[in-house]
Amino acid sequence: MTTIYHNPRCSKSRAAVELLESRQIEHTVVKYLETPPTEKELAEIVAMLGIEPQQLVRRGEALFKELGLGEKQLPHDEWLAVLAANPKLIERPIVVHGGRAVIGRPIDYVAALLDG
């Protein structure tokens, strides 16, 4: 099963969906701004990515600054809670395929994941 955490307004995210479709890979699209992943789902995603939750944060978002996150050193679980409560902060797109995941920036990362 392949899943893409997708923001239709993001060109990189749209390109990842197009890549999946061009390769005729059956996939589930999760519009994560409308249906945010839970803390548990985020924990699974960061484990597949091999990163810490704070590495999944879009630091350029105004919300990041509004929440004062630049100065905070939060533990793993608190970062997961912040991301679950504020999905706009989640880097995109995230593609999960074959028990592994990548952030699709650049799109070549998605191609490499699919090529296995």
C-alpha cells in the first residue's frame, strides 16, 4: 500500500501525485490539512523516515514563529503533539511505500523510494 500525505496547493506535492499516477501505482491520498495524522501515525511516519519529529517541521511557516517554536527544545512526544495539532507545520509531501517513507523534496526522493 502506498500513501501520500498531500497538500493540493503545493507544487511538489502535486508532482508526487503525478509521479505515482504516471507509474500506475495504486495509492491513498491523505489531504493532511483536512485530515491530520494522529500523534501515533506521525510517530510511525518519523520512524519510517528515520528522523526526529522536529525535522518534519516547516520552519518557514508563520505559524512556527507565532507559536514560538524556534526557541523551544521540546521532547519527541511534544513535537508529535504540536504537529498533530498544527498540520500546516508538517513538511510535504510525504510518501509511504513498502514500509518506508520519504519527504518528496526533491521529487527524485519519491522516485528512488518507488524504485526500491
